[in-house]
Amino acid sequence: MHALLRDLLPGPVITDGAWGTQLQAQGLAAGECPDGWNLTQPARVETVARAYVEAGSQVILTNTFGANRLRLAAHGLGNQAAGINRAGAQISRRAAGSRARVFASIGPTGKMLALGETNEAELREVFAEQANALAAEGVDALLLETFSDLGEIRPALAAAKATGLPVVVSLVFDSGPARDRTMMGTTPEQAVAALVEAGADALGANCGRGIEGYIPICRRLRAATDRPLWIKPNAGLPEVVDGRAVYRTSPEQFAARVPDLIAAGATFVGGCCGSSPAFIAAMIRRLASGGRK
């Protein structure tokens, strides 16, 4: 096990919550590139990062989820990938100071291997560019999050591992009749086997469903591996109101199920879409009370 992860164990380690909705609260417009704000609105991005640190997050992410060249190209920013990633890492490290670790976020490209929209050679190059830029700014670890295709994960994981940093890989399990598979049909057990073989230091699940749905998924992941588990559920399922996603789960409702998630084997626990610093604070209060209501 990587030394950094060993230092954080046995856990639980409280991570952060959603970034997209928090950036929208700072003024990010619909359709605007959130990663581009690392260069144009760094103070607003830092406000989000600092809010999570103040709420008690022990690990915060970076505003770089979509900062790979292929995804940025849709906003005319493909040639600024390295600078956007470096700025994102600098912002979160500044906000974290000595109070939190920084795990840099790397998301999928949005291109489908199965449809021939990209290939493994291109993916290796694209993910290496992003991982190297983030590593150069001294982040503590790399997080590959919200992936669904093992074919895309493998070159991303190889590029991330080449930096020498610990790497966490998190998939979305929200498909199939039981909603226990990725969009590509991968089960938790299949994911564990593939990711352990490929060298993931920790693994888990995020997005796609609320905390109730991820408790059994976490239990299955823990039964298949002894590696640290990273779980970040949504604040329930969204409703679209006036063109925006609205999440109805409250911080207290979310926090009430966190002890169950930890009992299921989660090591790193936080929130994904719809969550906020208030969710992190509520989680910490619940755990401080010994899980009591």
C-alpha cells in the first residue's frame, strides 16, 4: 500500500462534496467550462475549495474533472490543458494548506472507445498530459472519478501510476436491472479484479445514485478487496426545475446513512452531485456523536 494511504488509515477519512453546483452558486453559467475558471476566476474556485476545508474535509479535490485536452476542446481550450490543470492544483493546495490533503480529479474524456471516437494511444497521451501537470504542482494523489469503461480506465490508470503518486479509481454503478453495474455492464466484482490487477491503490464508486444505493455496492466491493474504498454518493436523484438539477436529500438525511456506509466498508466518504459543505459538516457531526441521531 502507498505510504500516503497508510498514513490516512484506518479511517474513516472525510472527503469533500460536489464542485459543479458550488461553482454554479459562485456564478458559473450553464454550459460554461468550469475548469476554465482556474485561469479566469481563480478566487471563486478557491472559495469553493476553502469552504470544504472549513467544513472539515480531510481530503479535497481539484477543479480539474473535465480538464483533459479532448474535453476542453469543446470549449476551445484544448491547447490550455496543462495550464488549467496546474492552476487547479495550485488553487486547491493553497486552500488546503496544512489542514487537508489534495487529491487531483481526473474525469473521463467523453469519447467512446467502442464507437471509434478515440483510441488507447490517444487516451494514454491525453491522460499523461493531465496527470503530469497535476503531479508537477505537488498534489498528494490522483483520483480517476466517474468512469464507466474499463477500456478507458486502463490507459488513464497507467498514465496516473507513472507519476509515482497513489491513484484512486472510482466508477459509477447505476445501470442494469438492479442498478449495480456501470454503463458498460461491469459489476463491482469485475471492477475490483480489473483495477487491482492494473495497480489501483484504492477504488470505489461515485455519482449516479444516492447514499442508500451505494451501501450495498460498497459492501460488495469490500467483500472483493481489502484495498481502501472511496465512496461519494449523490444527494439523492435529481429533479429538473427551470432547467437545473435540484437534489432533495438534506445534509442531515445524507449524514444519517454515513455510519451505515462506513460499516459496509467505506474508507473515504464524501458527497457527489448536489452535496455541499453543509453535507460535510453534517457528516462530521453525526460521526462525532458516535453515529447517533
